[in-house]
Amino acid sequence: MEIVTLQPIVALIAGILILVMPRVLNYIVAFYLIFIGLVGLFPDLFTRIAGGG
């Protein structure tokens, strides 16, 4: 799966979780920012894990 399509899916899931469980907002935002930072720093890491070669 391409990173370009993965980021909106993660953002959508995070938004839904924030609506359902607003008390965990800090954790959701923190994990989202860490994920986006890792994707930005190591774009090939997630494509290799997903089997993209």
C-alpha cells in the first residue's frame, strides 16, 4: 500500500476514535504524529514491511 493512501486512512481512523473516545485525544494525536514522522523519515520502511519490495 502506498504511503500516500495510508496517511488519509490513519487520519480517518484517528478522527473516528477522537469522536468516539474524546478522553484519549492526547494519545491518538501523539501516535498519529509519531506515525507521520516515521513515514516522513523512513518512507521505504513501511513499503518493505507491507511487502512492496
